[in-house]
Amino acid sequence: MISAPRRIPAGPDLDVLMRLYGYRFTRTGGVAGAETSNEAADVALAESAGWPVRSVERFTPAEAFERSIHAVAALDEDAVLGAFVSGLGSAPHGRQTLISFAWARHLASAPRTADGLPDCGLDARHAGGFEVDPTEVLLRLALGWAWNEQPERYLLDLETAASAGLPAPTAEDRERLRALIDVISAQPDGTRASELEKAVARAKVVPGTDKYQRYGILIGLAEYGLLPSTLAPGWDRFVSRTEFSDAWSGGPRSDITPPLSGWRGGVDGQRAARLLTV
């Protein structure tokens, strides 16, 4: 079992964990790399607050599968959408939960393969189990990075959301969402995701974000289906890893993953309207 605290680091905990894992805030509110602290006092402070430092936890694919199903069943989809909106400003960790939820919400009914699991990224190639540093995973969530390539990491996000609850968006978060949708809607047909990321950066819709944090936000919108794609969004149905790989324009050397990689302009109006009202 994973023994890390079921909460996202904040305040003094966040400060000390950033030192221990080699991050710092910049003057513009972004996050940059820094020298990793190995100070005994920092380690003791973190561990006294319940954060094991660089401590690896192990679980099998079957455990990750069953526990993800259990965790996602405890989450409300409107609360997940609201958390994503909060991720645009007041609570950066809300960005990942939409992606994790989209991956897990159809697992229970997904067709099983010969190894007894769906083709969901938790397969026989990992029969020896997964190793994660829960503190590092939760710290990166707190710093606003989100992605959709390593499903085994979603377990920490889902279980933390189920046990600690999800953030609700502020009025400022909602205004940022409106501004983000306006930027997306203004892009001409044929625009690629890489060009959209640059447009979002220029518009300064979500200040303090780097390129990959902005990609994480756009991946969340694509997984929800607000950004129409050539690949179905995980929000709507189970999307196998085979489909995911086949749809990956440019292959693993591209830093833009499906379904975002299949977007070529436009916004799903119904999804946008729902997200604006959660």
C-alpha cells in the first residue's frame, strides 16, 4: 500500500519539499530547477510532517487497476471539472485530476486482455510492478505539471483526490477559463497544438506556467473533449493504449500526445458551456 499523506503539499511543506527535490519559484511565479538539498534538517522537517523523502513505494498492475477503479468511483465528475478550472490559477494540482479521471472512469467496463487487465497502460510488460516516489508525484502535482503518458502515476492523484477532496474554482479561475476559451476559439482552422500553446503563452492567460504546464492544461481540455480531436476523448469512452499509440502523430519523439496532437482548431461549444458553469 502507498503510505504517503493523502494531501497535496502546501505552505511550509511545499517550501521544504521543493528544496529537497530541486525546484524553486521564479520572480514571475513560475517554477525552475534548483540545487537539490540534502540537508539533514530539511529531511527531518519533511519527514516530521509526514512526507517520506525519496522513498519508493511498489505496487502491481493489478493493484493499480483495482485501486484506481475504487478511487474514481468516489469522485464526482462536476467536482473534477471544477478542480480543473481551479488549476488555471488558485490550485495548480487540479489540472491533473481531470486527466487521471478520464483514464480511470471507464476502466471497470473496459474489455480485458489475456493478462486479465484492459489495454490501459498497466499491462504484462510491468508484471514486476511499478515503483513510484509518492512525495515526488504529489509535489509535481502541486507545482502544476500534468500529463497523460504514465497511468501508474494517476493512482496517487486519484486516491489523494478521493480522500482529501478537490479544490473549487474562484471567480478569477473562471475568468481565466473564459479567456483561455477565447484564445482557442480565435485560432484559425488547421492550427496545430504547438501553435496553440504559443498563442496561450503570448496571451498570458495562465501566468507562471512553462511550456509543459501549458501543454498539460491543453491535454486536459482534449481529454475532456473541449478540444475536438481525431482520437476520441477519454472522458467519453475507454481509449486503449493501442489506440493512443496509433494516434500519436510524430510518435514518442513528439512532445505532444493524443488526443491533443489530433486537434486542428475549434472548440466543442457544449463542453465549453458546461465547464464554464461548474
